[in-house]
Amino acid sequence: MTYYQLGKDRLVNLEYSLHREILRTNRAGSYCSTTIIGCNTRKYHGLLVCPLEQLGGDHFVLLSSLDISVEQHGQVFNLGIHKYQGSHYEPKGHKYLSNFEIDDIPKRYYRVGGVILSTEMVLVEKEEQLLFKVTLEEAHSPTRIKFKPFLAFRNVNELTYQNMNANTRYQEVENGISVKMYEGFPSLYLQSSKPIEFIPVPDWYRGVEYFKEQHRGYPFKEDLFVPGYFEADIKKGESIVMSAGTSAFKANGLKTKFTREKKKRIPRDSMINNLLNSGQQFLLSRGKDIRLMAGYHWYKERHRDTLLALPGLSYYQEDKEVYRSILEYIAGEIEEKYLSKNESLLSSDIDVPLWFFWAVRHCRTNCSPPQVWKKYRKVMQAVLDHYQKMDGAFMHMEANGLLYAKKDGVPLTWMEAVVDGQPVTWRPGLTVELNALWYNALSFFAFLSEEAKEPEVGAPYAQLAEKVKTAFIDVFWNAEDECLYDFVDGAHKDSSIRPNQLIAAALPYSPLSVEERKSIVDVVKKELLTPRGIRTLSPQDPKYKGVYEGNQKQRDLALHQGTVYPWLAAFFAEAYLDIHKQGGLAFVKRMLEDFEEEMGDHCVGSISECFNGNPPHVAKGAISMAWNVGGVLSIINLIEKYSNL
């Protein structure tokens, strides 16, 4: 049975189908993304979008879309779809769609009279090549097929327009052509698995619109160049594979290559397999180096996101070495950059080195080196010493052992939105999750030293941890609300109900008692928990913004003022199950069901960046985020763990 499938009634309903997107990556930075019906709604959409090192390493849309047309008895049916001014869609190829399904890769079925046609797409792993397969499933008379490529050759953050600088000429190659519209770009090779005729009809299609960009307050119209079209006869049961890549390929090997690449994909026949499939798409290979993309379409690598995502993403993947290498890379980054004398990174991401301790602790059983103490003792000890020695104007350790950080105009935690040069969520002074992570790091290091039978190394840190634990309760416990202050700066104690206190309650080494943790979990459950994750602010707060929309400034003002984040749900599940044990399983399983429902919306098979705080909690932001996918996988792992107690 196909896990994800949509029929004609949903596909022809543009209000439904245009808001559901698909994403494929090649695990080397390139991606293919569009809507389930093939109509691009973002400037980031495209069938072949590649990072180009020669142009600064940004992503560039080479092939925007590939329209297919079917010809029978001299009549042509165009199966493509593009949006133009005034909500005008032309051609209206979606009306021929009869089915969309995902078993391993997305597959569309079109019905035109007696013709049934299917299309599938796959990106070749670690190569800049898209393989687009068309199969004539049914036909009762001679059929001809046409392929019309729409080219962009532009940065994903920009739009392109008809211009005199574009090189609109083409070169003939085996079963196709190559095009290089601008200097500095690679050539794009468009080839077919069978001999095919190219008809040069160069033209600019002007005024193509992307309504997602319009809603976000950005320019949303562009012109796309079509060099002509390919056409060939196709018989019932025959498949043609079109290739788009930055290198020429042997045409007679395209079908075999498609089959080989398809077999590599994880079957999307369950929730967990969808998440594993999605998780692998964040991997970014650069030679021997492997990184983790924070999210698609516009995020690159971010150290905090990597550390938060790593445990969940690695639990069920077979190739643990990939995730070990990522952890080792982050360790090197911390040692080289965060602990450097200029402290440029630590001055903005003050919590990242402490998240490393959390990630190592969670990864010990599945992807970290067997000898954690031997491997990471040096960097861990350097981090702990570095925090103690910091005595700058913006960050220092206070006499009670807590970490103080305050820097004008710079958000120092994961709530990093800035508007007009000022942090939206200003949290200066003693922040609750930073100091909880500090206690966790000190305690974990002391534990590792005991485990390695070198207790004398960890003893000073264990003593400091006890000091921090006492101060943490004294400073952060809000007796009136029976939870934690979000931050404390001098006499000011911020009582906003935010999820950061949840991190303190869920850490492996928490400075809180069981009763205190239970009280915090109860408050979060009442004020912040939603079917899509945890709100960043209680709806009872005057600062609460329940809808994330508008232009960039309006969105940033709402980003951490009520917006929901799925990755935080893993911390809720961990704290909740640790308190309620098997008695809490039914509740956490219902949470998981809510996420499974979400994976059929926005980006099919993945988890979006954030959601509105107000019901129905519509997905917002980036369509696929690593820490959210990792968070949901962590919830699955927690359910298995407590089910086996």
C-alpha cells in the first residue's frame, strides 16, 4: 500500500495542491524542489538547483522547470503549469493529473483521453544531475512527446529578466544540447536516453510569478528563457529519461542510472522511513568532509542546529560513520573558532559549545566514538575552562558560578531575530537554558572522568557544578508561578512563560528536583504545548503574536513571540516520560500522531521550520528543517525506550 497518495480531486484544487511541496537533494548541496503538481511558487523552486563555488558557493537555479506535452492526432496537450499575473495559470496541465504518490520517489500520473502518462524525478547522489523519467503507461494510437526546458541561470535569492547579456545559443551534444547563458556558470547539458529531435524556438516567457514570495513581501515576477523543445515518438510501455546536468553523460546509460539511483532511496512506507529519508537530505558531502545543512531552501550549515539535530538523525541510520564525522568536525570548529582569542563566534552563539556536551551524551550509544573521554576530553575541558576565564564586558562567570552574558544589539541565544538593529527577544544577563546547559556540561564531564577512572580530573568541575546547582535554584526559581524565570538581569526577573525552562527540565543532568521539573512540565503543557510542537511564548502574554506572516520585519517581530517549534517537543517528551515513565506513553504517542499528520502538508515527508501559535497551526518558514526532523525521530526513540522498560 502506498503511504502517501493523492487523487484528482485534491490535485486539481489549487488552493490545496499549491501549498504542498516536494524536496529532493543529492547530499552534496544540490536540490530539486517544486509543488506536487509541478508549479513553482517560490524563487527557490527549481528542478536543478546547485551550489556553485566559482560564484561564491551560493545556490543557483539552472533548470527552473520542464514542461511535458503529449501529441495525438495532431492535437497537443501541455501538462505544465505556470502562474502569471491575475492568478492566471497557463498552461493548466494540472487538470490532467489523475494521481500523485510517493513510494520511494515522487510519481505523477496524467490522463489525457486514452493516454496515461507517468513522470518520476531523481537527483543523482553527489552529482549535479537530474534524471526525469517519463513512461507511456497506456495509449491506443501513435503518440509523440515534447519536453520544453525553462532556464533561469540565477541566484536563488534573486530573480532574472530578459536581457541582452544572456547567451541564448546552444551546442549540440549526444541526444541533446548544452546551454551556458552567462560567463562564470557551468554549461547545462540537456540529454535524452533515446535519439530525440531538438526544435530551436528561443523565447523568453515573461512575467512568471511566485506567489509565496509575494506573500513574504519580496519581488515575485521573473522572465524565464526557453531555448526550444525536444520531441520524439513514444510507444506504449516505453520510458524516456531526460537528463539535466552540469556535465555531459552517456545517453545510453541514463535508464540504467535512473534505476540504480532509485533503488538507493529509502522506501517511504512509514512515518519513520519518511523521516529517515528526509534526514539524509540534510547531509552535505564535500570530498571527504561531511556537513549538515540546517534546512531548505535558504539555510546553510549552523552549528547549533547541527548539534540539536544530530542525535535524532543518527538513531536509526545504518551508516554511523557519517554522523561520527560530523560530531568530530563540530569538535574541531569549537576548538578552532569558539575558543579563539577574538571570540567572534562565542560572542553571538554563547550556548553552542555547551550543546556539544549534550549532543555527545545523547550520541554515546549510536554514533560517537567508543572512547568519548579519550576523544573529546581535551576540547571539553578547554570549553569549561574558557567559560570560567571569560571576564569580558559582555560575558563572565559570576561569583556564584552562573554565566552572565549581555551585548547591546546582539541576540546571544537561539532566539536570534533582529529588527532595526535590535534583538526582538532581548534576553540579557543570566539566561535559563544557558546556565542549565552549563550545569549539564560540568556534571557530564565529571561523570566521564569517574567512568575513565580519572576522578581527580573531574573533581574541580563537579565541585563547581554543585555551586551552580544551588545558585540556579536561588536565581531562577519563580515561586509564584512554580516554574523558572526566562532570564535575570540584576533586579529584573523575566517571568515570561517560554520554552527555555523546558530545556532545563529535560537535560540529562538537570539542576532541578523531580517536583520542580514536574511543575515546569505542567506549566509548559498548559501554556505552550500544541499539536505541532512548543510555543515560544504563552498566549496569555501581552507580547504574544499567534500568526507568523507579513514582510520580513513583521515575520521577525513574531518569530519568537508565540511561533511554534517542533524540535522543542523532543525536550517536552523527554522530561514528561522521565517523570511519568510508562504512564506517559499514551500522551506522547498522541503527540507523534499529530506530527505524522503534518508530514502530509507543506513539505511532503518532512517537518517545516515553524508553525503559527494560533490554531490551526499552519506551517511557516523553511519547508524542511534538520533539528525538527531530528526532534521527531528523538520522540520515536524515547517511545521505544520507555516501552521496553
